[in-house]
Amino acid sequence: ASSPGTAAPRDRAYDALTAARARTALLTDCVDDGELTAQHSPLMSPLVWDLAHIPNQEEQWLLRAVGGLPALRPEIDPLYDAFRHPRATRPSLPLLSPAEARAYGGQVRDRVLDLLGAARLAEGDPLVDSAFAFGMVAQHEQQHCETMLITHQLRSGPVALTAPEPPRAGADAAGLPAEVLVPGGPFTMGCTPGDEPWALDNERPAHVRSVDPFFLDTVPVTCGAYRRFVDDGGYRDPRWWAPEGWEQIRRHGIGAPLFWRREGGGWLRRRFGVVEPVPDDEPVLHVSWYEADAYARWAGRRLPTEAEWEKAARHDPVSGRSRRYPWGDAEPTPDHANLGQRHLRPAPAGSYPAGASPLGVRQLVGDVWEWTASDFLPYPGFAAFPYREYSEVFFGPAHKVLRGGSFAVDPVACRGTFRNWDLPVRRQIFAGFRTARDAG
Ligand code: AVJ
Ligand code: FE
């Protein structure tokens, strides 16, 4: 365990890039070419698109922007521009074949490692200081690994991926208090390159926020708790729903989380090709923001704001300082959190006592992305870096913020300040939630 300052930036970049490529290989070598080029869902790209988009971004940011090298294959840039082609249309593009995509990825990576070995990484240029661009590219690849895992979850057919089960919750899990009081007052939200060198633009700058005292669920909402909402007729009662959410569930006939199916008196779910009983003690997954919001209202509660979430995750009441993770400043280990696709499911609620926050909140990082009440907006003093299309074009009321990271995200793309966002109708992502209420 170390803070980011302990490992030399070059070594940290090498390790992060290498780990990301191993994950990409694992997710794409386990299926045949037909499966790589098929569209498993109109919501997702074919896997072969991700397989070439990853090195295309790597080439643009590292070989061209940092290295000043000429384009290897300029003609393919438009094919892999996510803004130019919506996901549903990507299978009809003249994409690289799986073999071509792998060869291109290898060519780019060989040159990137040469560049990393030779580059001066502290010249007062924010793109290369602390190997930022290399870290950004590693995070980008790992984010696409999470996207590719979503594609695997949506695909049907024989099982392609397996992983060991997460550890069972400890003996103390059953006795945890339902909620924790988070004191009101100021705390530092966001970060600077000094304390989090690979933070992306939307996490910056650090600034002081104040929240009123509030109660927060100790653990994410479980499948068992959510099932009570379903069985209570929650999806048939407009009182609980935001108007747009009510319209969505009516129009699409939604009555339970995605991948759930009623069978006899109980509920089954499909997970990476296996059908199994819905596990009551596991954090609920595959609910939209509207479903999370409706559950919270039914429970007499609400979603936490993004600032509340970050205060619960980072504020140390003893020192008054904001830390990198709920457990402190040390990088995540397998004892802290369920991250990095080590397991293909969330761990039971109440797991990971070593990852608890100072106030005792569990599983803030890892397991499931957590919907917050907040729109995705820039922090005061935000500056787009290095490109507007990473964050800035998504700011506004259309997207809701998710925090904390799922079992599917690598630690390199997950920390107390990390901000994810998506449309409130989105259900295929590895998202759950926890609830809050005002104190006093
Ligand atoms: C931050 C997860 C919303 O997947 O759309 C990938 C990350 N940006 N390629 C996404 C991203 C460009 C992004 N999210
Ligand atoms: Fe991308």
C-alpha cells in the first residue's frame, strides 16, 4: 500500500498501462471473432470497436500529442470517434477485424512504451508532469474494460467469463447500525494535481463545501430490501416516481431491476450467462436513477447529494482533512474494497470492514456505483483538460453523478474524488445506490 507519490510516475504508468492491456485481452480473448464483431445489444458497441478505440485514443494522446509522432493510421480516426457514431450504428462501420485491431493495439503500445522510457516527466507541462497523459490513457482503457464487461453481461450464449466468489461478509455485518450520522459543516471536496496527480479534470479543483448534518445508510441498498419495494407494488404506484421515471417504466413495462425475472413465488436473475436466485444480502444492481429515486421515496428517504457522498467518504473528523479513500490515503488492496473485476459480482452488504470510513460507512468504494441526487456540473474554477469531450460537453441537468466505483472498475479509475455520470434512464451499468435523510 502506498500513496501515489511513493512509486515513481514512470513505473506507476508502466504498471497501469500493462494491467489495463491484460484486462482488455482477458475480456476479448475469451470469445471468438463472431462474438467480437456481433452486436450483443443496441445499447453497446461490438467488442471489436472497443478493441480498436482503446489504442486509437492511446495513439492520439500519447504518440501524437505527447510524442509529436505522425499518425499511424489517420484514416481510422473517424471510425473510432465516439461522438461521430452512436453505439447502435457501429456494427455497420468498416471496422478493423479482430486480428487487425489486436495488431494495431500492439503497434501503438510498443511505441508508447518506448516513449514512456524516454520522456521527461516533469517539465512544467501538465500533460506529462507525473506521467498524467499515460495515467489518463490507462484510466481510459480500464473504463472501456468496464464497458466491455457490461457488453458481456448483456450477451447471451455460453458462459465466457468466470471469477472466484467474493469473500463472505464478516460476523459483524448483521449487527451494523442501519445508518450513520455525518456531521454538518465544511469539508474539502475535489482535489489538486498535488494530492491526486492522475485525477481527471472534473475532479478539480479542490474547494470548500458545506453540508447540513445528515444520516447515510451504512451499506448500499440490498436486493432483499429492494425486493420489498417491488413486492409492495412500488412499480405500480406513481406516488414514488419522478414523472419521467414513471413514463419510462410504463412505456417499457419495467417492474424490477434489469436481468431480474419472477419465478413462482421468488425472483431469479441472470448474471454473466448464469441464472440464479436473487441474493438478498447483496447490494442491488442494474437499477436506473429513477428506480433508485423511487425506492428512496417509498422508504421515506432520499438519495444523498454528491457533496454528502464525498464528505462521508473522505472527511476525517479527527484531522478535519479530506483523504483519498474512506480508509485513508493508501491505495486499495483486496482487503479494502471489491474492485478490478476480481469478482464478477458485488460482495454481501457489510463486507470489507478494513475499507470502512472513520464514521463506519461501508463499501463506499467498490461493489456498486452509487447514484447520487446531483446533476453532473463543473466545480467552481473548473478548466477542461486536456480535452472538452472528456467531461465538459456532458455537464448539465441531463446526467446524474455516480460515485464510488463498482466491482468492475479498476482501482486506477476509482478514488474518493472520482466522478462518473450517466443518463437517469440507464440500467445496464453496474449501478446501485444508498439512501440518506436530513438530521434534526
Ligand atoms: C466516464 C464512464 C461516462 O464510458 O462514456 C470512455 C468514460 N470517456 N471514453 C464513458 C469514457 C471516453 C465515460 N464515463
Ligand atoms: Fe473512450
